[in-house]
Amino acid sequence: MKAIRALGLALVIGCAVVASVAQAQKSQSKTDHEKIYDMTVPWPFHHVNTDDMDGDGVFDSRDACPGTPRGAIVDANGCPIDSDGDGVPDGIDKCPDTARGASVDRYGCPKDSDGDGVPDGLDRCEHTPKGATVDARGCPSDSDGDGVADGVDKCPDTSMDLAVDKKGCPILISEVGQQFLDGTAVAFNIEFDSGKDTIKPSSYADLDSVGTVLNDWPEAEVEIGGYTDSQGSEKFNQSLSEKRAQAVKNYLTDKYNKIRPDNLKPKGYGEINPVAGNDTPEGRAQNRRVEFKLLNGKELGKDTESKRYKKRKE
């Protein structure tokens, strides 16, 4: 009889507790209303936390990564899954199959700074010019080896020994070089100290234009012809023209070490063959000149035509 009374009392107490919990739930806020109590254990019942602050479907009490960005796919522990390992979680990643090692933007899509189709991070040649053909590493191909990438090269079959411009096309030699090859005498009014064979600095640029060409053609044989005006005796002018021609040769061979001294032939012509009248200062200045003539153009043969273009590394 006592046992039956004790059981009845326990039932009454249990019902009172349940009623009390129900009443408490009705009176609490919306957030508290969502709380669940585990009634499978003896009193006091334990509260089960169902809060999910980052909205990833995993309760905060079990979420190992509570700050997961909205939209990310997570594992059972609430941590983002990143299938392609680019740092942008699945579900947010707009390019979910990005190659490992590629740099990506906030959407998970590869960056390609030089626009060659190979993502930054994988690109071994990051500053490839626009339009260049590249290999799998992002490095330009250069079929003719001229330093200008395929796809950009406007002259893709340039000979290996020719210098090229930024478009990959051969560079013509200077006007002075063209004159040599055309068989035209290259003449300059070289200025010397009066009555002497000392070259004035004002003529260095003209001589350098010749030296640059001949330095590229060590096999070229050139006559250096010296001329004077008619002032002074014929004998003096002849001797002076020879000395001045020799002075020009010395200047070229001293400054340009690829020129073969034996291939330069200085010759004095004195006051003969004037190109202007000797009765005016202007005419006499034109007659005081040095002429350069290519002597072995025929012997150079077909190579003469190839010399119209600058050689590589010259």
C-alpha cells in the first residue's frame, strides 16, 4: 500500500514538473521557445543547444568551424569543404575544378595577369606579351630564336644570324652601309686643323658611321681617298691628302677592333677631281673631303645582299 502511494506521489510530481516546463516555455521569448530539453535523464532535465550562428546546419555546440561563410558546403564537423584546394569553399567556389597551385580571386576563379591562358601561380613566365604563343608553363615559344615570341613575331622565319626589331623583322643596315653595297662612294667633308692631318672632333660622328659598318664587315676592303682644295702648292696638297687619309685609317682601326688594318687602303689624291669650284669658301670646303669606296663588292658575292641587314649581337 505504501508503494502504491509513493508511485502515485511520483506521478503527481512528474506531471507538475511537465506542466511547469510547458508554462515556462509559453512565457519565454521566441529564441528560448526553440530550446529543447532532454527528458531521458533524471531531473533536472538538460538543455540541448540548437543555436547555429553561421547557418551551416551544424549546431554551435558541435561546430568545429563556427565562422563558416554563408553558402559554403561543410562536413559533419561544420568545417568548409574545398575540393580543389584553392582556399575558396565548395558552394561559394565559382570555378570548383581549379588546378592545384593556381592563384584565384574571391570567387575561386584563376587569375591570369598576362592573359596567356596559364593561371598565376602556375605561370613560369608571368609577363608574357599579349598575343604570344605559350607552352603549358606559360612561357613563350620562339621558333626562329630571334627573341620575339611566336604569335607576336611578324617575321617568324628570320635567319638565326640576323638582328631583329621589336616586331621580329630584320633590321636594315644604316644608309652608309647601303651606299657601300650599292657601289656608291661614301664621301664626307672631314674637318682637319688648317694645313694639318689632325681630325677635328666635329667629324667624329661621320667617321663613326663608317666605322660601325666596317666593324661588322671585317672582310670588306675599302679605299680611303683624301682630297684637298687648290690652295697651296700641288706637291704640298698631295702630301697633305695622303697624311689625312692615313689619319682617317688610324682613327677607324684604333677605335673599331674588328676592322682589319690591311683591308683599309689610304690614298691621297691631292687637289684633283674637285666636286665644286675652288673660287669660293663653300666650294673649297666641299673639295676638302674623304671618300670611302668598297673595293671587293664582287668578291663578297651573294653575301653582299645579306649584309644589308644587321647581324645579331652586332
